[in-house]
Amino acid sequence: MKAIFESTATSPEALSALTTAAEPVVIRGLVSHWPVVAAGRAGHASLFDYLSRFDAGQSVATVFAPAQAGGRFFYADDLANMNFRGGRARLRKTFDFLTEHAGDAEQTALAAQSVPTWHALPGFAEENPLPLLGPEVEPRAWIGNRVIVAAHHDPFENIACVVAGRRRFTLFPPDQVENLYMGPFERTPAGATISLVSLEDPDLETFPRFAQALEVAQTAELEPGDAIYVPYLWWHHVRSLETVNMLVNYWWNPPNQGRGLARDAFMHAMLTLRALPPAHRQAWKAMFDHYVFRTDGDANEHLPAQARGILGDLDEGAARELLTILSRVLAESAAAKRS
């Protein structure tokens, strides 16, 4: 594995260059000036006292796993169930639990995940702003002890800022999907499909191609105040290294003019195209390569602008109208199969 490239990007223009390059970058000290980082450096009690100032008392998504799980939120052996339990809890309960068990030799893994700060911690974002992004992007907080999040990817651009504790990130390019041995799509630990390979103890007899993924993996250990840019759809494995850890992340994407979600199109393609005979799949691959994934030239240049329809520059209203039609067709198709 090689170290992730480090940058001093501190402006929206610099961030734009990062997203265009689509390579992971560590930005040391990006949020070291945040009051919450200072509170975390003063100790667990100071961190939780600071966060309690903003706590609206809402219940947030929280997961915990027994000590024998080793902090790894993962599947049970049958891949049908999980090795942890999830629910909702107030942040105050999480603070109390982490404080009480900070000294345990073997810890029950606990994490409050993807906490929406605008509602659960109102005022936090204003006191701890990120200069790279506008105020329209909501920060989300992740608070827990020594936990492991398996390699997964998100359909978003992502900046993650370490507030307290240390975190080790290991990233893989999108094209490593074949070598990461992904788990089920329909049942996942937290919504994202995850790799079945343990990065801490990889079983290369069961997952031999994972060795190829390790050859191109990039890694970095982040301290409080450091940040990392995780590009769109890059696989990332995250390990929290202290008894109390906090991270704040930002997910965003460029506006898509109401064209819907790429993941929905991907899931529908898996449902429909994978069931076709090989020759049919190959024919559709040619269509996708030409109309969707082409990078050299414009597949529509022979058509006048007024005749391009879905192939042209749709405004948001036209895109939403097409989505409505598509939704109706899919609903009619599902109804026909039920009857």
C-alpha cells in the first residue's frame, strides 16, 4: 500500500481541482482551528460537554456490537444476519456509555452514525464551518469508540474531518470492485454494499484476488484537525483507533437537473440486463458504451439541437417529466408481473 497524496487545498477552487482529478487527498490541519477540535484535544469530558451545548435531545442511528466482534460491524456467519444490533438512542446516552467504558480492556463497540447536525446538533455547523464548501452542505457526525467500517463506497463526493481520536483510512479505486469480493446488495450493515474481506486479517485462500487490490491500495492515518477527500465511488475502509473518536463528514454532488440517481439506474440494469442471453447483453453493452460511457466526441453531433430530445441538454422540468414517465412504466411493469 502507498501513502495517500497530501495537499494544502483550502479554497473552493482548490477543491474543484481535486474533484476533477478524482484522486484521494489528505489535507493536514484543515479544521484544526475548530472549537470542537480544541475541545476534543482537552479530553473526552471536554468534548462531550462541548457537544452537549448543541444537543437537541433527538434520537439518532446508533449501533453496538459485543466485544468479541473486535469492533468490526459485519455480517454473522450466514450473511443473512448481522453481528451487531442497531436502533436509535439519544446522544447523551452515547456520551455516557463512551465515558463509562473508555478504560475497558475489551470494549463493546458503539457508534452513533451519520448524525444530521442541522437537526440533532443545531448551531454546530455555524461554529465549526468548512471553508471548502458552502453552507448548503450538511455536516454529519460520527461518534464512537474503536470500531471498524468495512470497505464500501458512497455515490457522493466526500470530505471527512477527524475531530477527536485518530482514524486510519484505506482506499481502493472504483475499478477494484472485482478484487474486493462485495457482499449482498439487498441486505447491508448500513445501506452501502461492503467488502467481505477483513483488511486486518485477509483470508487470501478464500479471497485470492484481494492481493491485487492491496497492491493499489492507498492509506493514511489522520490526527485531530486533519481531513481527507474521498472521491466519488472510491472504496474506503475506516478504522477508529482510540477509545473515543469523532469525525465530521460532508457528502455532496454537482446538481443533476432532476435526472434521478445513478444507483437506481444501476440496480435496474442489474435486474433487467443480467437476465438476458449473452448476445443480448453484449448488444446492450455496445449501446451503453456509445450513448452513456463514451468519452471521445458527442454521440449526438449528427442531430440538430432541437431533435436531440433525451440526448440533448434537458432542463430540470423536462428531466423530471421523463422521470415521471419512467416511474409510471416501471410501476406498470411491476403490476403486470403481479397479476
